[in-house]
Amino acid sequence: MNHNITSEYVKQISIVSNLLVENDEVIEKYIKRALSIVLSYINGQLFFDESSQTYIFPEELMQAIVYVVEVIYIDQGMFSWKNSIQSEKIGDYAYQKKQESRSFPLDLPANIMAMLDKYRSFAWNLDIDVGGLDRVYPSQSSDD
């Protein structure tokens, strides 16, 4: 996926000191995770440039994506499900299951959600062609 968010950009605006000295390859992985979250929450296709085959995000949205990178980096365990373990014992039978601590994007901090909501579009705002059902066809003449 081509986009205009680089590890250098993340290091330039991030306030997370450990992230600033992190390897660029590691930061790129966090960027991919953040983009996956953000693009599924907003309609990411609105920012896709067909001619260059690149996502081009406005500055404020780029900052929001970096904030998501920071949240993921700070809470590194959320994607490997390290945070909470639930167990139960019934007689001789016992089991443990790992459980996610967050369900993105709803658990993002309010300030990040507010930044993302500006770019969110809903299906009823889009012009969608539903298999020809929304088209108006000229009436057929009896000569056909």
C-alpha cells in the first residue's frame, strides 16, 4: 500500500520518546496497523489517487494516523492479546482464554476519534450503483 505517511514523518511529530528511536521497519509495521484501523473506520477510498496508486492524506488526518500509531505502540499487547486472560474451572474441567483488551476504533481516545470523524463518510453519502436498480431506463418502444 502506497501512502504519504513515512517513518520519518512519525518521528518528526510523535511525542513518544521510545518511538522516536525505534527502527524504521518497526515503525512501518505500526503505520500499516494504524492505516488498517483508520481506513476501515473512515472511507479510505476517498483519499486514494488512481493516477499515482497512492493514498494521499491531508495533514490533519496524517496527524490522527500518527496518534493511532502512538496508541498502538504504547499498548503493544493489544494485537497479540497479551493483556487479559480469562479462566474458568468447572469441576475437574478448566480452561483459560485470552481476550482482547480493546476493540478498535471505538476505544480510541476521544480527541483522535474527533479528528477521524471529520473524514468519516457513510454509505448514504455515496453514489452507489446497485446492479442497475437505481438507473432510469428509457421506455421501450413497441417496434422492438
